[in-house]
Amino acid sequence: MALTSYNSVEEYRLACRKRFAEDAVLHERVIYYQQTKQHDIQHYIATCSQCQRFTPLKIQAPEMCPIKVEVDLIDTEPQTGEKLVEGKTKEVYTATGEAGLVVVVNKDRITAGDGVKAHNLEGKAAISNATNTKVFTFLQESGIKTSWVKQTGSKTYLARRCDMVPLEWVTRRVATGSFLRRHTGVPEGYRFTPPKLETFFKDDANHDPQWSEEQVLSAGLEVGDVVVGRLEYDIMARTTLTVFEVLERAWASLDCALIDMKIEFGIDVETKEVLVSDTIDSDSWRLWPSGDKRLMKDKQVYRNLETVTQESLNQVKRNFQWVADKLDYFIPKPQGQVVVLMGSPSDAPHCEKIRDHCTKLGVPCQLRVTSAHKGTEETLAIIAQYEGSGLPVVFIAVAGRSNGLGPVTCANTCCPVINCPPLKPEDVSRDVWSSLSLPSGMGCGTVLYPEGAAQSAASFLALGDHVIWSKLRAKQLNLWVSLKLADKKMNAN
């Protein structure tokens, strides 16, 4: 197979966007060589030409070179088996040889009004698939559990096989559309804080009636061998809100307002986990660029058409492509960083734990060794170096015994400073005071544990970085869910 070489991953990504049409069925295995300390590991990164998602793999190999990217074009589309279900805009098949997985095939079809209004729209399937891939990639990178696995073709993707919960979960930030018809007297544009959560029972014949929380819990919906009860309801409700909030922040970073959206859930047939499932594309939300309803880019444009012409369908398609293209910028390169200042190399293990936790939250982290007592000028020079970078910086000072590093850093920078002294349990009551009792005019905080220091630093950077904010929000969600599941297990015992 022919190989094309690039000098960097960034160069490769740019070439992909130029080279591949939206209906391409070929996917790529990218070989990315990068020298390591062991000098015997090659990093193979598998990616897809559509979603640009990189999955690192490591294998042993004797050859090494600096940085090189080679693209090997291969057809990786899985074979479809039995058709499980067919809806208005997609079909779902078993995946041959892939237990517990399904292949979802999007259609070149657009519908509204429970399918009463429907048209063929050539190219929509590929655009929807690309949109869905980028949205679910962002959600999974944030840490939200979903059924999506990977894109497998221009119109297809692989997902965990789930028994679908027959509910649509709608989250609204702004009152518009059907909400106004159901709640007379509420002006359009009314802003919900927190976002408004609604559930609708999926029943086209009865126009998907709205159900209250009490109705959902009383219905005893059987999904596979799981009955939807309080636990499942609460997990879906909390996850729905989190999905909306992280996507709202992401779209806001692109000067586009996420007005409302709908998602669905499934119960994994193997693990029994509640997962965000189905497809999320331009059929799923209202998007108003610059918060202006007149600029809407979602399916509402199609709903509003009194007369459907080919040109009007082409405009809808262009809107959907605009959304898919914008999603390329959902995961930008991090702008901020954390700098851990350690007073001694002996503090390295403590600092490395901080760095590890920062990495999990998508926060770049650098470790430096400097002593405010023994090398004050060098400490001030390091501080000035990062302040002069023009990027958001959070300093974490790691110094035991007499902690002068945190206060000196705090007194000489306007960046946030966090003390995280590597204290031994027997010395905490004596040594912690040098981090807590500060001269007037200083405001550095103190956190005793590496994970807490990393999370505190990430919270500062998240104010201007929606990716970090999303990871923090998803971490909170997953902790909350784990407690709910632990409580269920404890009650069962």
C-alpha cells in the first residue's frame, strides 16, 4: 500500500481536510514515530480521516527516527449482520464478529413533525455522521460515558449494543418553540437557570407526549431486563444536564448559543450501564450563532419551510455542513498551564502526582526546581519567564518545613498560587502553618493532597478553557454516579 509521509501530525490533519470528501469510505492508520527514553518503542496512532481522533498504541520495534507520520489507507468498514431496527433517519445492524456492538447506518433523509414532513437530502447522512462523531468524541474526551465507539464509514459508526430507553430528554436554556405553545404567558427568550429539563415518551402516533418525573417512575418501563426506576432516572437526568452544559460551553467558545437539545439513553446489553446513546447531530439541537435566532443553523430552518424546494433543501444542507465544520474546533490546543515549583528534587514524587492528575484533566504541567530561600533571584526569574509567556498560568508551590516558596511566589505574581506542601502525617500540625499563616496582602491557598492541588489549579484555568471545564464537570458526574451505584449495592446487601 502506498504511504504518504508528513513532518507532523498537524500537517497530516490539514492534508486530511483538503484530501477527503464527505462521502469518503476510506479510513486511515497513521504511524507516528516518536523517540522515547527506552529507544525501542514506536508509537502507533490509529485515526480516522473524518473524526481526526487519535488512539495511541505501543509496540516493540527496533527502528527509530525523530518525528514522522505515514498514512496507510485501508478500508476498515465492518460487515453488517442482522437488521435490528429501522427508523426515519437511520438503520441499526448487528456487527459481524463484534459481540456486544452494532453498526448504525445514517440515511440521506430529513424529517419533521413525527415523520409527516420528510424529504430525501443527498449528502445528509455523511454530514450527520461526521457531526455525531465529533460530538461524541468531545463527550468521551471529557469523560462522559456513551455507547459510541468509532466512525467506520462516511455514513456509518460502531456503537455498544444497547436496549434503548423510550424517552427523549430535552434540556432548554432559552424558552422557544414548543415550550411557548405549552406554557402560554412565558415570553420567548426567557432564560432558564439552571437549564430546564423535560422528558417525552417516544410515541409517534401520539406525538411524543411529555411525561413528568412521576409518570416516568410510575410507568415501570422495562428496558431489556432492567426496569427504569429512581436510580436509572436520576442518572439519566444528571447526565442529560451535564451533556448540555459541556456542549453549551463548547459552542459558546465559538460564539454560538446552544438554545436547547435532546438526547437519548440506552442500557448496555452486557454491562447494564446507562449510556448516552443514539445520534447527536443537527437534528438534535437549536443553534443560534451570536445568540441571534435569525441566524439559526439547525433543523428548525427545515421545520419552518412552508414550501420545500431544492434550493431550500440545499440551504439546510449548507447549514448542517457549517455545524460539522465548526465542530473541528471543539477541542483546541490548551492555552494555559500549571507550573509546579518544588523546593528540592526530593519533592519530585509528590510533584509527579500533581502532574499526573493535571494530565487527566487535560492541563499541561511543567515541573521546576527552585528554592525561595537559597536561590531567590532564580525563583523570581522563573516566575517572570512564565508570566511573560502571555498564557494563563497557575503556580503550585511544593515545599516542606518552612514554606517560603509559596508566599514569595504569591508576592511577586498576579497569577494564582496554590501551596501543596509534601508533609508527613507526624509533621502536619507543625509545618503546615508556614503555608497557612501569611503576611498581609497575600492570597495563596493551601491544599494538602496532589489531586486536590491539580483540581484547584484546573478550576482556575477552566474559567477560560471549556475543555478543562468539561473534564471537571464530567469528573463530578462520574463521582456522583459512583456514589449512587455504591448506595444501591449497599442497600442490596
